[in-house]
Amino acid sequence: MATDSDKKPLPAFDIVSTYRRILNDDPELTMPVAAIEALVEAIAQSSVSTVAETLDLLERHTAALKASIANPISLSAGTDLFQRYLITTLNRPASLNLGPDDDFRAIRNHLLSNGKLFVERAKQSREKIASFGKHFIRDGAVVLTNGGSRVVGALLRRAAESSTIRFKVIYVLPPSSSSDSNEGHQTVADLRAHNVPVAAINDSAVAYSLGKVDMVIVGAEGVVENGGIISRMGTYQMGLLAKSKGKPFYVVAESHKFVRLYPLSQFDLPIEQKVLDFKVTDDAKAKTKSGEQKDAVDEGIADMNTKPKKCLGLEAHDAVDFTPPDLISGIITESGVLTPSAVSEELIKIWF
Amino acid sequence: MAQSTTIQAPGLSSYLKSLKTTPVDPSVEHLISLLKRRQIRNSRPCAIATTALLLRVVGEFKGRDAAKLVERIRQVGRRLTSAQPREVVVGNIVRRVLGLVREVVDDQADGQTPTGSEPGHSTPHAHHDSLHRPAFASSMSTFSPLRHAGAEPSHIGVSADNMSDSGELSRRPALLTSHTSYAPAAVAGLVVNSLFGLFSQPADTPSATSTPTGQASPTGKSTLTALNLERLADLSKSQPNLDLKGEVMEGIRELQDELETSDKQIAEVALEHIHANEIILTHTASTTVQKFLLFAARKRKFTVVHAETYPHDHAATHGILLTGKKRESRPGEDDEDDKWKPLTDAGIQVYVIPDSHVFAIMSRVNKVILATHTVLANGGLVAAAGAHMIAKAAKEHQTPVVVLSGVYKLSPVYPFDIDELIEHGDAGSVVPYEDGEFVDKVDVEAPLYDYVPADLVDLYITNLGGHAPSYLYRIVADHYRSEDITL
Amino acid sequence: MSETPAPESVATPPVASEQTQNNPPATTNGDATNATKKISPAELKKQKQAEKQARRAQAKGPGGAEDQQQASTKDGQKQQKDSKQAPKDDKSRPMPARRKPSQSNVPATKEAKKEPSKEPKKVGLFFGHLYSQPKQQSMKGASKDVHPAVSALGLQYSSYAICGSTARMVAMLLAFKAVIASYQTPPGTSLARHLTNHHLSPQIEYLKSCRPLSISMGNAIRWLKDIIIKIDPSTPENEAKRDLLEEIDIFIRERVTAADKLICELATKKIEPGDVVLTYAASSIVEQAILHAHKAGINFSVIVVDSKPLFEGKTLARKLANQGISVQYYLITGASHAVKDATKVFLGAHAMMSNGRLYSRVGTAVVSMLASAHSLPVIVLCQSVKFTEKVALDSIVGNEVAPAEEILSEAERQELLPLKSLLPSNSAKNDDKTAPEEAKPDTTDVLKWIDDSKNLNFLQVLYDVTPAHYINMVITEYGSLPPSSVPVVHRLSTNT
């Protein structure tokens, strides 16, 4: 069956623009899901008919996609998962209880016909997390959070809607210029509308405020293999501060953000970030840079920014950092609260 | 068999005796009242009583419908847990028994031809998350035991609305009304991955617990994924030959054995953890700990520093050190195997210290061994008051903290609200009642338990061996079915 | 003995050296418990030999000299640990109220008898070096040299009737006033030379034998000796005595009464409306501060954490509650719950060590650890008279051992009585109790069981050492300082 599908036409399908379009069309989408969507469309547009072809196609599109954006970590969680899923299912046709001939087509059909469902499912995950995770917020609690994570926002909103919980929020807001800020401001506005007192603070005020805080909840761009997270710049320092003050530090992330990556330190991420930019006075930009750096701390849940840049390095305000697992009390996913060690188990299970 | 371990509470042994002659329903009531009046308390007696009762319940159960049996056990379990929500172990046992039923059914289903791939067979809403990953289940209960306290028979308490959107509650009606479908856990060697949940069809009933990987497609078309391995067995029909009751009862008896032998099993690894001339700090009159130390004492000489756990457990502590028995036990009620000599007779130097000395003495201690009341899925534990300061002081001195716990104390409950789990005792034990004036004017607090967060614990030793606190989620997942986390 | 004095003398040369001289004679005299002490210089012997003889005879009665000897060989010298330090200290009125909960008198005598036999056994792992001599439990041991006021005081010490570092010091100074007032310089010597060595020392030794001296007492004694030695020999005796008495009064006024006031003022400023102040056991200065703040109209509540066996906090809680303050009362096992509700921690001190560590009632370290883990500010209220140049790393090297029997209150012993039939050694015991079944239950039996149980030991010390990093602030009459500045203030206060 593998005969006629030509690989040449493939480039005609622009995976990158598809991806961007999907993201733009639905601001609720996260990067990994958008990436999966785009890949499904790619498959739909192609005429591949064998496993090998499909995987090959996927690989090329994934590579193109990753190359197109500065911070592919979150995105790669989606593409990797998708790829792994295909491999697992395609290699085990028996598990489908289908005839051996049908399996590939069945899967393809399933993928194509249910593409939208993935999106639904992903959004559902967020709702699930929100409804489940809100139990973490106890009556009278003060919650510290940051950034423009939509899951966190959903969780807080859900908690706010519940009449039985009264709580306060300290929100570390990104500066208004950043792409994140809309989400953050929106969340703050919503919470306030629900009579939840919100204090918006600058990231530099985190340590100052921590004494009043009962728990920290943050979002994540990717959850890595050791149970740590990649998240917007500033999360790591929040984690450190929370740990030093003995405050529980929870991460909220859908499980499709689990990514096969094992960073050892901040500088062991597979992306290039222009955060540390050493300069001397001569450099005219010295001044600007300091301003930028400030932004850096405030920005960055990358899963929502559709960065048009193709630049090699990540600009400071989109930068991310790595929060190691020992700072994390628990990861709230749509399927429960995982300890960081459980993340590793989940990833091991799909990759080995 | 169970009687043999009736150490702590007279209430337990009399209950077990009465259980033989009393019909089931009064027995349930009886246990509920004993629990409420705290005549049976502490993990082990509660576990023993619950197991014995459930054995009866299953034994008396009429019919072969597994779903009904599950519902029956659940119903008893719910009443028991709400009678004394802080005895988490009661709920653990109920869940274990429920798991047994499901396992029996699953095993049976496995042996048959997969009939279940025709999805039309059962009503769509019955296909809930059957392939749900235990791993995830482990840590995800929204169940908060105390919330049930207010409304015993039904869940419609204050919290019902909170909980319902978690999907756990909303799922229950499905269980009640339909033939529950069971899926073999991790069937046929194919590991179903929850991370793939995204690719499966959306659940009909949004279920918080699940990443419903193996859903039967409601449309009846070919099911979506290779992951769909479940055989949707309509139990009452498809397993006519199943000796459900017998197998479940067999399982419960094994559970009873486990309860009985867990101390011994834990003790048997003692030599791996205690070396010669160590100085060990412990607290409370825990049988588990005493047996552990005694076992080590057979071969090694070491020193024990014992915090007396005033005011709630000191009498028993002193008693156990003097005589090897707790105060409540009466001669004649003890079977052979609970007779053990006090540690001191084994040649172990024991130093009793008041609880306030913990920090002062910690710099000389090599290892801290804690008894526990309940272990929670996140690796934290609930133990006698004072445990937290001991563990914390140990941490400050870089002294390893070892927690001994039977697996039956491991609870799938996620501690959202720790304070709910802490029982407060009688102020009279803190300030004698004669001092009524004092009690009137001063707010006397007597917490019975402490919550010890996981990061203060270095090692758990259960009857299955030693585990890092970070691995407990897996042990929990292995012992409880996700469906049962919310009773 | 020789070892301990040495470091001191280095630290505070004039005073300490003086003291070293003094100590040995004192010891011999004073104590009934002779054995522990090294023997005194010759002068001593001269002194009233007959009396001594008599005394010794007495002494053997309660204490059992031989046993003590054993004990002392094991580790004899801890009692002096407290005795050096020269500064002043003080505290105004004694806090009389702490009593041992259960055993008032009856057990006490029995214990005294038992002690000797027990001591050797208990001298064990941890605090072996601290068991020197049993506490003086009765007046029998007091030498004739001992002034009645002092011997009465000694009893109050050993029964914890007067308890608390400052209270003990003030009571001691007041007793010394009586001693000085009735003092007559023997012919051929001068007051400055004779009073300290030959008259005060026996008193001090006696007090020491009742309970080891507190840091503040040591400081006060050093100060007093310093004053005495500086008296011009030409001063008429009456005048000198009058001056001395005045000095003592001034000392108490300045170092205790006035200091307390200052500290209260400072502490009150740190209490804000809505605060929940947690304190452990009882400290007179904390009590004063809380009451002061309450009178100032600040609306706050208090959590008292307490522990056995002294239950000092209960008295404090009662006093505060009687003043209309809302008080929560926890035992130390509940401390981790108590800190959750608290916003600030105020602690009293037995002493502040020069390495910034706090030496205070055992359990303080636990409470401050938990509080510090909860990010609660931990504030120590401490008069500078309690500062010492000594340092400590842990609570084991230097401490005060309390009789193990005190761990078990009467009520607890009662609770244990039913165990008799279960005792493993029951059969062996039968000789003791002729009719084991029906012998009237006697709570002291419980102690006996413990005593007879070969490997079972009860350990009890009175203090522990809290690491400096748990402490946010030390409030003294000089102001508020970080624990690291303790030695600075100590120098300041001893030099002026």
C-alpha cells in the first residue's frame, strides 16, 4: 500500500502556519495540543498509508515545527506524545481486536475524525484539574501564584465560584507589555469580580509577601522526567523561596505537558535564552537590557504565546526556568495529584 | 484468628466474640456504636474489627451479583467510615475488600472470551473509566473523610456540591443503577498509558478519576485505540460459574492474615536497620515498634531512648516498658503470641525521657523509629502527637527517621486538609478535672495526633519491605482500586 | 573541680580566680555530701572540726556517703558549672508557685533513700557526667555554718518552690543579706578576707548541694564577692555591712526590677493587636511583659505550651487567664499544632550563652524549632544578668539532672499500679511484698519496679540549648539584639 504516496508534496503543507492558525483560532489551546492538531491535519492532508511513512512524515513535520519557534519544549511534549502514541498503537495491532489489515486505517480514521476531540479532551483536562485542584484551596487560605497560566486561572476561578471557600490571592503579575499579562489581568479581574481579594504584586515582592502565604500554585510549560517543571522565568525562585519558608508549592499541569526531557540545571535546557547578557558600558543597549531583564522574570508561560519569532535565542521576557522536583510538593494533573516521582513513572511507562 | 490480636481494646475482643453469634445488621450497628464511642480505637483494632465484620457481610450476602455485593460493602463501609472518619484504616479495609471483589471478577473475566467488545451490551454510562490507571488513582482522591461526618447515611452534606464536580460523586449513580463494568487492570500485558488519555474518546461521564484510555466507543464503531482492552463484562450474566462469595471470603481471610502477620514481617527486617550500639529514639507504646526492636535485640545490643508521649500514651508506654504489655490487656485474654518480654529483659538499655527532651537528646541519637496511625498517599503520616516535633528535631540533626507501618495503614486519601485528620482528645488528660476552674478559664487543647510531612521521613518500612516516601504512591496504587477511593 | 574553674578564670580573671580559691573549702564544709568534693585546704580543717564531724554523721543518714562516692567518681563535677560568672542579674519577686505536681512530701523522703542505690545504675549513657550528688532533700545535711535563712532557701530550691533563674538569684541575695546582717568578723581577720571565704562559701555550697546554681546566681555571687573584696579593710564593720546590704538592694533594683521594666516596655512594643503570643513553660519576665501589654490595652491572646513534670506553664496560664487574657494551653506534644495558630513566640531564659544559644527550660528548643520552621519570630526576654561567657553546642555537656522519679507524677504512678501482676519479675518481687495480691497499692512501688528493672532508666534534665538560628531577637534592658551580640552585651554589663 505504500506505493503511491509521494513525499514531495508534503512541503506544500505548511505545518508551521497551520500550527499558528490553530493557536490563534483558539486562544484556549495549549501548545502541545495545537501541535498535535497540526500534525493530525498534516496526516489528513497527506496520503500516507503505512506506518513507516506516517512516522516519517510526523518526524519531518515535528522537526519543522520545533525549528520554527524559539522554545519548543512545551510543543515537543505534544509532538512526542503523539508520536509515541502512534508507535505504540501501530505496533500492537492485536490490542485493537481488529483485523491486522484494518489497524492502520482504523487509527488514521480515528485520528482524523476525532481531531477536534483532542482539543475537547485537553480543555476538559483543564476543567478537571480545576474542579479537582480547588480542593487544595482551603477556607481562609492565601494563595500565591504567578504568570498567565490558564490552568491556574481556571482552578482559581473554580474555587472562587464555590461559595464555601473564602480565600485570598497574591498574584505576581507580568508587566502589561507582555503577552502573558492579558491572561493574568483577566484572571485577576475575574477573581475580584467573584469577591476574591487579590493583591497584584511585582515579582520582586514575592519574598516580601511570602510570610502571609499559605500555599503557592503555579502553572508549567512542561513537566520533565524527574518531576521538575519548566515554567516561566521566576517560577524557580518562587519555588526556592517557598521551600525556604516551608510553604507548599503545587504545580498545576495537564498530563499532556509531560515532556521527555531531563535538565540538570538551568543551563541544561534545549533552548537558548538570552537572559544573561553581559555587557559593558560601551554597549549602548546596556540600559535597555536591564529593563528587559526585569520583564524576563515576569513573563513566560510559553504555551500561550504564539511567538512569531524565529530567532535562535529566546528573548528575555519569554524566558523560562527549571524548577527542580525537590521544591515541588505535588503536581496536580487531571488524573490526580502526583508526587514528582510519579511523573517519572508515567513517562517511563510510555517510553519503555 | 482475629481474636489473637486483641491487645488494646476490650471492646474489640468482646465484639469479635459477639460477631460469631449476632446477625450481620446488628453487628454493623454494634461496630458503629463501638467506633463512635471510641471503644474500639487505634488502627489495628479498627482494622481487625472491620475485616471480621466484612467477612460476615460477604458471607451473608445473598446472590451472585458482584455489583450488588460491591454496593453492599460500600454501603456498610460508608456507614463505618462516617461513624469514625478519623479512623482512616476502616476505610482502607473496606476499599481493600472492594478491591478483592473486583479482582475476583476480573480474574474470572480474564479467563473468558472477551465478550465485552460489543459495547452495545451495556448502557453507555456504565463504561466509565474502567481502565483507569491505578497510579493516578492513588493520589487523587478528593475524598475527605471528615466531610462525611455530618451526614452519615447520605453524602449530601455541605460538601456534596463541592465534590460532585470532581466527577467522583457523580459517578456513583452509575454504579448503583447499572451493571458495573469492570476492566481487568493492566490486562494482557499491555500497559495502558494514562498519558495517552488525550487520544481516546471523551468519556460520556466526565470522570475526574480517569484518563479513560480504554473506552468503548458509544457509537459502537470499532473502538478507537489499541488501548481498548477492556472486556466489558456484564457480571451477573457472563460469569455464571463464579464462586464470587467464596473467593472474596478467601481474600478477606488473607487480609486477616496480613493484619496478623504484618508486625512480624516488619520486625523481620529489623536487623537490616539496626546495628550494634546504635541509639534509637522512639515514642508511644506501639506494638509494631516494640516487636521490631525486640527482634533486633535478639542479635544486637543497642540503646533505646523512649519518649513517653504524655499525656495520651504515657501510661501504656510505661507499661509496655515495664511489663511488655499495654495497660489494658488482661491476663487470660492474651494469646501466646502476644506475650513478649519487655525490651529491658532482652538486655536493651531503655531510657525514658519526657517529650520535652527530644531536642536535647537528639544529638546523640542515631536513628528515630516512629510508629504511625495512618500513612497518607503523599508520603506523609498521621501519628501520635509529638511525632512531628520528633521528626523535625531529627531532621535538624540529620538523624534518619524510619516509620514502621503495616500496609493496611496506608491510605489512598490525599490530605487536603490535614487538620481534619487530627483528632483532639480529652482536655481532662492534660489538666485533671479537679482543676475545673482552670479548664473553665483556659482553652485546653489536647491534639491526639500530629501530621508529619513526607519530607521529614527518610524511610518507610511496611510488611512489604522498605520504601522511600516518594514511592508510597505506588504501593497505594497497588492496593486500592481507583473506583473505590471514594466510598 | 580543678578543670572547671580553669576556663573561667581565664575568662574573668579577677573574680574567677577568687572563686576558685573559695570553692574548695566551701565544698567540704557545706556539704553533707562530702564525698564529691575534693578536700579542702588546711584552713578549712581548723574550722570547727567538731561540728564537721557531727555534720558528717548526719549527712550519711540521708544520703549514704558511699553511694555518693561512687557517683562522684563517675563524674563528679558538674555542680560547679553554674557557679561562675560574675555579672549581676536579677529578677524581682520570686515566683513561688511552681510546685511539683504530685509528690509533695511523702515520696520525697522515700526517694531520698532510694536515690543512692539508684544513682549508680542510672549513671549512664547520656548524662552520666552530670550525676554528681543527690539533691539535698532535707535540712539534715545542712551544716551549722549554714544560716537558717539559707537552709530554708535551700529546701525551697530543691523542691522547686522557688524556681526560675531570676527568682532564685533574688531569693539568694535576700538570704545573703540576712547572713551578712548577722555576721561578725572574727577577731584577727578582716571582713573583706573572711566573709567571703569562710562565711559565705558554706552558704553557697549548701545551696549548691540543694540544686546547682543558676547562671544568674553565679553571676550575682561573683559580683558580691567582688564587692566584698573591694571593701576597704579600715572600714568599720558595721558600716561595711550596711554598705553591703545597700549594694545588694541596689543590685536587685537595678539589675532586676528596673531591667524587668525596661524589657517589658520593649517587649510590649513588639506585641500588636491581634497577635497570638506563644510562650513555653513559664518565665516571670514573659509573664510581666504579657501582663504589661494587656494592661496597655492591646488586644491579643496567648498560647502557653507546657510540659511535665513541673507544669510551670499551668500556673502562668492561670494567672494570665485570671487577668482576662484569652489563653490556650497545650502540652508539648501538641506544640506543632500550637505554633500553627501563633504569630509570635516569647521565651524566657535561664541563660544566654556567648555563642548566642539559649539555655532554658528543657523543651524550649523544640518549641523554637517548630516556631522557626513556621517562620514565627522567636523573641527571648532576658536580663543581662543571665548572660554568660560560657558557650554550649548541645544540651548534653552541661545541664542539670533532675531526679528521675520526678518524671512520674503521683497520678501516673497510680495508673501504673494495675500492672503489678504483669511484671515479668513478679515472682522475684514476692519477697518484697508479702501478699502481692492484696498488698495495699503504694505508688512508690512503681518507682521500685522501675528501679528494679535492670535496664530501664528514667532520664530527666532541666534545660536544653536552643541553637541561635532559631532565635530572632533577644530583648534585654540594653535593648534588642540578635543572639550573636550576646557576648558584646555581656562584656558591657560585666565591665560597668
